Amino acid sequence: MSEIEKFRKQKKFWNKERKNIAIVVVVLIIIGVVAYSFLAPRPKSIKIEGAYALTPMMEKWALEYKKTHPDINIEITTNGAGLGMANALKGIADIGMVSREIKDSEIDQGAFWVSVCKDAVVATINSNNPVIDKILEKGVTKQQFVDIFITRNIRTWGQLVGTDNNDLIEVYTRDDICGAAETWAKYLGNYTQNDLTINADSTIEGDNILADKIIKKRYAIGYNNIGFVYLKKIDDKTVVPLDGIMPVPIDLNESGTLDENEKVYSNRSAIVTAINDYVYPSPPARALHLVTKNSFTGDIKDFVYWILTEGQQYVLDKGYVPLPPETIADQISYLQNGTRPEIK
């Protein structure tokens, strides 16, 4: 074999070896990347779903919590209390936001919850309503609300306030499974969300969309959580209803005229104080809950504990109502023990 042939043979051999080495290196790199993806610390994630009512408060809590826990990712999906509860029980969500009472059937499936704050549902109308002055002077009684939302015995705005106005009342309600509808129906009497649905002129999915519909429809009436009504800041301390929407005052003592203690709707601070002092009735004021399957554990439990302790400082500023200290103490005990007293 000539020297040239030997050189060519050696060159072919080393070219083959280099290819084999390159393949081995690539394989090792791939193995290293895959191994790192499994072994390296991953950002922790908490998935939260549920009630429109609690979403603004939860977004504030998540924002503040991440300032001291940057390794925690908190994902919030607003899809109604019904889905929040269902997905928490299925394990799809770590936490369900629920804005109504917890049902026995849900407890039987392992629902465990703590209450974290309060808010309220208010009836809402367009601020350009044709009889707005009369409504703000007289208020509306519970029976009149029943006759508007349930029996439909009151059909016109003039009929409501005792004038000759013949504009028809357009009744709107929620069609997603939500705490606001259940709470408003419960305030009206022994009614359900279905009773509101079958008697309404139109159904809307979502608190924000219903509020927007009221703003756009002069003759409409509906109901909203206060967090979706009181959103217009006048200054650092004063937050009033959005332009175009007005809470309907309740004539609590059915005197036909709003007394001074019943005029609690002008700004967020006034209605929050009324809820806190039990002037505004409950329902439609109600506690808001965080729900999981069986018990809160690990990072999720730590977050909920923070909400019940440090996180409470943000409740009033966000327009919600703090629970009494003794109630918060009970919720912390339930959280730590993973059990609640039996409901009888």
C-alpha cells in the first residue's frame, strides 16, 4: 500500500471517529438538558379560579405577596363561583374563589374553605334612568324588588315610583353560575338563580359585562358586586360609582322615603361602613371564601395564611369589608387544623 493510500485510509478513519464523537457529545448535551429540566428548581405555581366578586381583591393579594415571594407564580382566572368550586373539587384549580354559602353537596365532595373578607351585591340602574330622582328619594323596598325581578308585577318605571311614566323596565341577570345571582335571589326570598333567569328579559355572563350593559341601557335594572360599581376615583380617599351606573337604594323600613341612615350609596366608604355596621342587610352582603379539596397544604396554605394575616391590611383600601377579628382567628384555626366544625 502506497503512502498516499495509507494517508487516505487514516483520514477516512479519523473523519468517521470525529462524527462518532460529535454524535456522542450531542447526545450527552441532550441528556444534560433533559436532566436539568427535571432536577433544577422550578418556579412554584398557584392556580386560582372562580368568583368575579373576589377577583379584584385576589389580584391585589397576589401582587403584594409576590413582592416577598418572587418564586411563586399566581395564576388567576375569573370564571364564576360555580366553576371555581367545581374546578377546586376536581383538582384543576388549587384554590376556588366562592362568593356564596358552601353547599352540603360540596362539603360531601370534600370542599374545605376559609372566609377571607366580605362584600355585597347591589341592585343597579342606569344613572340616566327616567325616574332616577324619585328612586334616590324614595328607595325601593324588598317587595318591589321581588315584583321587578321575580313576579314581574311591576313592569314600568312609573309603576315603581307612582308616576305616569310608561317606559318598560328591562330586567337583566347573570347566566353564569355565580354567587352574585344566588345571593341576590336569597335576599329576595326563598328563590334561586334559576328564578331570576326565567323571569329576566336578558341574561349576561360576567359581572363586568352586566355592569357595562346597565351603563349602556337607560331602562335597565340588574345587580352587581360593589367591586364592579365603585371604580371611579375622585381622590385618594373617595371612590364613587362609574359614570352611567347607579346603585339602587333599599328602603329598609319601607317608609316610602329614604331615611338618613339608609343613604349609604354615594361612595365606596359609605357602603363599606354600612356593611360593616350591619346597616346594609346580609344577604345581599355576604362573606367571600377560598375553597380547596380536603385541606390547604404547602405553598398554597402559606399563601392563604398570609391572606388571613398580613394580607388583611389591603382589604379596606381595595373596597372590601374586613371580617371581625374573632372570625379571622377562627379561619386561621380552621386553616391550620385542616378541619371545620360540623354545620348543623
